[in-house]
Amino acid sequence: MKIEEISLTQEKIPLKTPFITALREVKDVEFIRVKILCDNGAFAYGEAPATKAVTGETLESIKQNITQLQNLLIGHTPQEALSILHASGIGSSAKAALDMALLFLTAKMNNQNLDTYFGISDLGAIKTDITISLNAEQKMLLDAKKALREGKDILKVKLGSDIMHAVEVTKMLSRELPHAKLLIDANQAWSLKDSLYYLREVKQYTLELIEQPVVADDLEALKKITHASSVPILADEAVFTLDDVKRVVEDDYADMINIKLMKCGGVTKAIEILEYARDKNVVCMLGSMLEGPYSINAALYLAFAYRDVIRYVDLDSPLLYKELPTELDFNYEANTITFQPALR
């Protein structure tokens, strides 16, 4: 079973409402879909969105990276291609798209369903958070109340550089929605001073975590915040690779880590991080950018396989689409995710 052809398409999925964070505002999920076809007719898909603010990649650069590598992969088995891929220096999102397609092909070559391939023993439902986009205070409250009415009780609240706004939103949501789990995500928008002020102002409220309050490369500030906080601090943009994770964990820069396929370079590298986290008892979030259904599928298999170390699942992209796509191997009911038995 050897790779015969690699092709690309550019896809777009409209969102119900704009997705707004401290880093960006988007109205559609846009991504590159790669199809890898083998000489026995087997094929698989991978995907990568453009998240220039995080990975530095655009749709065009993802296409260019995959195109420059494809001739090196053709003629090789999926396993051989994985070795070539991860020895290359292409961008992490482009690498992730190829990696997931190659892993799916490996499962097919082994005549395994993906849940068997990933060693999933517990098929019980899991829950994702749902994003509350950065907006005016009352708009965020209305959005959060709507999510709660729909049964979505884990809220990932996007906050920006206006620290007074961040404090007021947190207080308001905590008071108005006492039964919701609040995950606070600053997306690198705060200074050390602002972060410490925020911690003092909201200390009476129960928060699940605070994600990446300061810029990714200011690890010393992140460490000071972590040590000052009674709320767990989650490192996101500060951790791309396994080496990044080891540095953050072993030097106590943060309490938890957020793993994303587009940051680390795909499922293969995510598994390396998850195995390390399992060995070191590190609490993880499995996150995503705004991604297409095949990359969400890949992440969800990991979420089920590593539920012992993944405490938080941030795979809500399908809940933000205007319509659920048919490519998903999973069913979303409110924020509860289950396997679709017909596709297993």
C-alpha cells in the first residue's frame, strides 16, 4: 500500500455568528483539505485551518508547504511518509493535515476501525466547552444564558485587553450563572500587572481555569501569575512541541497545558505529548482552532483515548457551524459528544 496521489482543496463552512477573540474575528471556518490516495484505492483526508495569529500560517502557506512535500511522499507507505513528514521543516498546521490523513490510512492498512486503532476502551460520552465570544458585557451574558438554556454548561469565555471589562464580565457571569463552569481565556491579551489585578478582583468567584493570560514568550510572567493564583493557569500558545511542554511543566510555569493538533504538528506529536502528560500526571485540555470536521474527528479520537489525562475538551467548532457536516464520526447533542454507532 503506497501513496499514489496527494490533492488539495480549499473549503469554507459558515458560522452561526462571528467568532471573536482578543486575536481575531472570523465569520467562516476556512481550511485546506488534503486527500491522500494509495495504489490500492484506499484514501483518507486531513485538514488545516489558517491561524496566522497563532501558528504564523495562512491558507496559501499551508498549500505551498503541502505541495512542496508531496513529491517526497508519493511512492512511500503511510508509515514511511510519516517519518519523512516529521523530519521536514514545514509549518505545524500543514504538517498536522498530512499527519492525520497518513494515520487514518495506517488504520485502514491494518484493517482497523479508528477507535480500535487508537486503543479506545471507554466509549462513554464526553463533553466539550462552548465558546462565548468577546463582545460587550450584556451581549456576552445573553450568549452565555442562551448556551445554558441549550444545555451547554461549560463556557469558554473569551476576554480581551480591557481588564476592567474582563473583570466585570467574569463577575457578571459568575453571579448570573452560578451553575455554569467558567473557563477564562485571555488569548495573551493581558500584562502581568493586569493579570494580578484580575486575580485579586475575582478571587471570591469559582473559575475552572485561566488560559494564557500573557504573551506566549513571557514565561517568567506566566510563572508569577501561576504562583499567585488559586485558579489553575493553563498554558496554550506557550506550548507547541513536546519540548515546550516539558519546559513549562518541569519549571512550573503553568498548572496545565493545552494541546492542539495545529500547534504540535498532528496526531502523532499530540500522542507523544499525551503520553508524557500521562506519565507525569499533567492535566491537559485538548483544544482546537476553528477547524473542519476531519481535523475535529482526529482530535476527538484522542479525547476518547486519553480521557484519563484530558480534563477539558475544547472541540466545539461543529457547534459553531451553521449546519453539522456529514463527515463527523461523532454526534453532538448540546455539548455532549458520543460516537455515531453506524459509523464505527
